[in-house]
Amino acid sequence: MTKRLAAVAVMIVAMLGVAGCAGSPATVADVGGQRITTGELSEATAVVERALQAEPGAVSTRAVAATLIGGQIADDVAAATNTTITPDDRAKFIATANAPILSQLAADPAARDFLDDLIDPALVQQKLGAPAYLELSQQVPLTINPAYGSWSYQTGGLDGVSTGSLSVPAPAAA
């Protein structure tokens, strides 16, 4: 009986040790050593909803999370390759993208950081080339809270949520 209790105690201690290594529920992701918290995600989602004049809850939190993660990956790749993205690069991208959502976000100064996270992956990829960007992005250390899914380097999103899928759903027809 004592051996069984000892074995159970060892298993419990081991399980607690493993659980202690798991990411905090308050962490959405750790990207290259930069932590994205649920608080930052909630704040970014609210900023996007205000910029798009959307109802609370209308913007996909997972799409916002994917954008924050993708933006940090792009920042890390740009830093590693000495690639600079300028405000002029961003303005040209927005002007030529033919995407009203980008103009709406650009019109709100509070959404500037989010907008940068949204478009910087495309700009860094444009400067480095798609194959180089893909290879370098896979070298950025990335841990995602399982509650948010897993990262797809091919799509730049979470489980099929592309970083470009921020559109507000249309109201249901009456």
C-alpha cells in the first residue's frame, strides 16, 4: 500500500510540474519572446470594433489574435533581416490595396498598431519574397495557447483564420 501511495504521489507531483510549464490562460501567444496577453487581445478587438463601427462581439477575436501574432512574426523577421517598413510603405499599401477595411482602420489613430500588424506581414513578405519570408517566419519561436488553435505558416493564421478575415458579418436577412 505504501508503494502505491508513493507512486500516486510521484504522479501527482509530475502532473503538477507539467501543468506549471503550460502557458498561462492569460497568454494568447508567445512570439519570439514577446507575450500577447488576453488583455491585449481584448483591447485590440475593442479598438477594431470601434474603428469599424461594429457592435461589440461582431469582430472575430480569433482573427484579431491571428493578426497580432502575424504582426509580431513579421516584426521579428524584419528585425532579423534588417528589413525596414516605413510609414510611407504602409500608406502606399493601403492606397493600392482596394480594401475599405484598411482605410477605416487607418482613419482611427487608436487602430494604428493593429493596422501595422495587419499589413506588415504582406510588406515584409513583399520585400523578402514569399519563399524567404515563409522560411524565416518558421524560425521565430512561437507558442500559442491551445484555446486559440494552432498557427499555419502557409496561411498566416490560426486554424484557417486568415489575418485578412476581419470583416464584420452582414446582418441576417429578415
